[in-house]
Amino acid sequence: MKRKGLALGMVFVVFLMIFTSYAGITTGEFWNDPLRNTVKGLFMGFGLVIIPFAISAILIGRIPLYVVLFTVAGIELLLAFITRTLGYSQYSRVFIEATAVLLPAGLIMGWVTTKSRF
């Protein structure tokens, strides 16, 4: 139970960091258009926290490793396609980079932890 709380707490911290960054809170642009910036922060926060949440679920031991990671990669690429279609190419690149960087890291991390349970 302690591992579960720690893993989900770290995912929440990552979400808060992403949300405050993309909502414009850290740069002071939030009050120019609060509704739009809140929606943008929530979309990017939830979109980018999918991979750490999946890795936490794997580490907790509830979900098979490869099924989760390839499903998450598909979701990230779908979000990249949606944001590109809507005209936000800079956000599309963020989702593609998250898939390219975090998917191999998640595979390695999940594989190592499943092999060395202590």
C-alpha cells in the first residue's frame, strides 16, 4: 500500500508541474485568458501524465507491462494527431517526444523491476 501511495503521489507532482507550466501560471500569462489556459494546462497535463501513470501501475503490479506501454504509446500518438489536426503543431511535438523518450524508458524500467522484485 505504501508503494502505491508513493507512486501515485509522484504522478500527481508531475501533473502539477506540467499543468502550471502549460497553463501559464509560471510565466504570468494565465490571467490573459484564464479559461483557455486552464483547459490547455489540463489537456497537456493529463495527456503527458499518462505514461508516468502507466509506469506506476506496472510497478504496483496490477497491469501487464507490454500491453500498457503500447496502449499508452497509441494514446499519445493519437493525442499528437489530434493536436496537429487542430493546428497546434508545437503541442503535437511534445506528445511525440514524450512517446519517443518515455516509452523506451518505461519498457526498461518496467522490465528491470519485474525481474528484480525484492
